[in-house]
Amino acid sequence: MQIVLHAGAHFTEEDRLMRCLLRNKEDFSKRGVAVPGPGKYRALLKDTVAALQDAPPAPDARDVLMDLILDEENADRMILSHMFLFGAPRACVRDGTIYRLAPERMAQLSALFAHDEVELFLAVRNPATFLPALFDNAPQKDMNAFLRGADPYSIRWSDTVSAIRTAAPDVTITTWCFEDMPMLWAQIVRELAGLEHGEKIVGGFDLLSDIMSKEGMQRFRAYLKSHPTMTEMQKRRVIAAFLDKFAIEDQIEEELNAPGWTDETVETMTEIYEEDMERVARIPGVTVIAP
């Protein structure tokens, strides 16, 4: 079976993505793609990961887990989404590394699903906004204390992704930038479900409709209707053009809770992030969905 693990990251519209998948549950099931409700498996996955820290999986562990999750549903591909698979927000960054536990946990899950095809889907986000979002949910009152002295300029997604690939070389990774999600939303859902480019899904513009004015969405849908043969790349360029004109500023701007950081700090971290994503794209076994 193809086991798809969507593990966040935190604060990358992860819950909305799960809701969109569930809206397509019936259609996907007809294609052999199972989208179990999170209540069926999140606690189970948490307990399973905890057990795997103490001992290798029992011979029947995989089959028992699948029976509990699928509940007699037949599927060739199963999508599981768990934002806490690699840790809670307050514990995401340790020793200057994002999701330090991710390599070990993916290795354990790869062993559990040794005879399946395991795929990891992980959104990434500019550390200049990701770290403040994590800090907002942390008990510390000082950013330096939250980072435990780590240099924010040294925090790289490529380090995390490379470590996962080394620890679990049989696991393929698909990633994308949170900042690009309004343009990539439908394609991300298709990739999670293993669908072909251009196949229709429910809720392909869920995120876009929240950040674009009502007038903009009406004009956008009218434009799509009058240009039915557009490719995905053409659609993304159209989305970018409509966002440029009709984006709701309050929805796309955010206040950063980052005591001691300046505009220059954010700009420098953003430049580092953009360069780092080029490194991520060059890691073997990693696919980056990009506009």
C-alpha cells in the first residue's frame, strides 16, 4: 500500500488541508484512496510512535494498525495527517534544528511499513515567520530563550529534510512553501491523493477564497470559465495576477511576535530561506511543488 504521511509543518494551513481532503473522501475512495477521519488514527499513531521508541515493531503491528484505521475499507493509498508527529509547536526547534525528532520517527515508521511505499508530505515556512508563530505558542517570554541560544540565521529546512532522507532513505518526500500555497492548493491536494494534474477536486480554491475579495473571486471564477483549457502553470499565473489586484491585505499581512528582531533580521532570514529552498530541491528523493 502507499502510505502518505502529512506531518505539517505547524502553522501551514494544516487543518484546512485535512478538511479539504475529507470533503473529497467519497470521490477519492472510488479511486482506491482512503482518507480516514483523524479521530481514527491520531492517538493510535502517537501510541505507535511511542512504542517504537522502546522496541522494533512486532510482526503483526502493521496489520493490526491498518485494520483499526481502515475499518474494512479497501484502498491502495491511504492519507494520514498528523501535525504532532514530529512534536508539539513549543518543542519544534531544538539545538538549532527544526523537528529534530523527525529523522528517528520516520525511520521507525519506515520499519513499521517496511513492505509499503511510504511518502512524507511536509510544508515548509520561512523561519522569519515560522519561528515567531511557534514562539507565540511557547511558555518563554524571550525569543532567545525559546531558541535556547540558537542563531536564527543558522536554522535551515534543508538540514531537517536531509536528515530525514538519511535516516529513512526509502521514504520519498514532497514539500512546498507555505507562502506559495494559495497558488498550489489544488495541486497539493492532488499530489496527496496521487491524482493526475488537472483532475477535478472539491475545494480547489478554499484557501484563495479566504484571502481574495468577493469581487475578485467572482471575476476569477468567470475568467476560469471563459478559459477552460488553461494548464496548471497558466492557472497559477492567473491566480498571482488576481491576488495582486484583489488580495485582502488584512488576510495576507501578519504581525510578527519576535522581540528583538528588526526589519533587517526578517529580510536577511527571508533571503537565507529562499537560498535554502534551492538546496532542498536538489536533495535526491525530494520533490518540491512550486508555482
